[in-house]
Amino acid sequence: MTGFEMTLLRRRLGGCGYTVHPFAYPSLRRGPRTNAMALRRFVDSVDADVVHFVAHSLGGIVVLHLFDQAPLQRPGRAVFLGTPLAGSRAARRVGEWPLMGRLLLGASLAGGLRGDVPAWHAGRELGMIAGTGNTYGVGRFFGGPLPRPHDGTVALDETQAHYVNRRLEVPCSHFGLLFRADVADAVCHFLRDGDFAPSS
């Protein structure tokens, strides 16, 4: 992930008054555990008393690994957008095809998209925003039918976990979560108050 896909969301969070530090990681060449080590070094370099985390899809799994490796972090909250905390059916299906799995998923299947993710050790509030647009996406194209509701890539039930404090469902696609103004507003509200705005 180059971080470019987060540009609009990053600008909107900046408009809410947050200083945003984008973290890019090689999702094909390195697995979530390894990328979490790099994220730890990156976060250590941020000069702030409070550090929030906003992560899309696989990025949320990288954050899970970060807190598994280094649970003592500065205070803050976290919001995940469409992160398959229970693993991804589509990814597991694609992973059954060795060549296609390496091409599309690389090292992200183990310790991540397969569902073998660590528990949430952050000790901080976690919000999940999930898409329910039932749209066409890479998950449906490569992985076959997904149980409804879904965002075209991740099914709603794959974003669920007992440690998620607040949830918000939005009728859009997996990548559409990054571009909607109401999603950005909900993220800002959660980072401020630990809840999603009722109007979102």
C-alpha cells in the first residue's frame, strides 16, 4: 500500500484539526507481523502525546500486530475501515490458487487475511466502520459469492469481534469507505469522543 489511496481521507482528518502521519507498507512483500515492526519504529518517531490510529482493511490487521508486539503505546483511539478481523473468505479462496495467491496477496495471507490475527491488546477504544453496499469488488470477482451484507471485498460478519467498542455500517464499497465525507466525519467524531456521530 503506497498511502496514496488514503489522500482524501487524510485531508479531511486534517480539516478536523488532526496532524496526520501517513504510513505506507509493502503488503505483498512483507506480512502483517513484519510490517507492524516497521509501524512501531514509525510511531516511535511521531512527536505527540496522543496518537490515534486510522486504518483501512489490511492496515487494521497491521495495527493489531503492532499492539500485540508493543502494547504500551501513547494514549489515543483507533478506527478500522472494513478490516476483516475474522479473516477474509475471498482471500482464503484466492490463496488456494498458488500463483494467483502470490500475485494478489503475497505475504499478507499468513497472520492476517487467513484469520489468524492476534487479539486486541491495545487497551484503547476501537471503532469499526464497515461497508454494506453489496457491490462488486475484488472479493466477489476473485473469491466467488460473499454472504450479504458485504462491501464487495469483505463481508460484514468478517469485520466483527468482541473487542470492537463501536460499529458503524455505511452503504458503500470497500474502497468507497476511503472517499466518503460522512465516513471521515464519523472517524473524526470517534477520535474525539469515542463514539460515532448519530447523524453519520
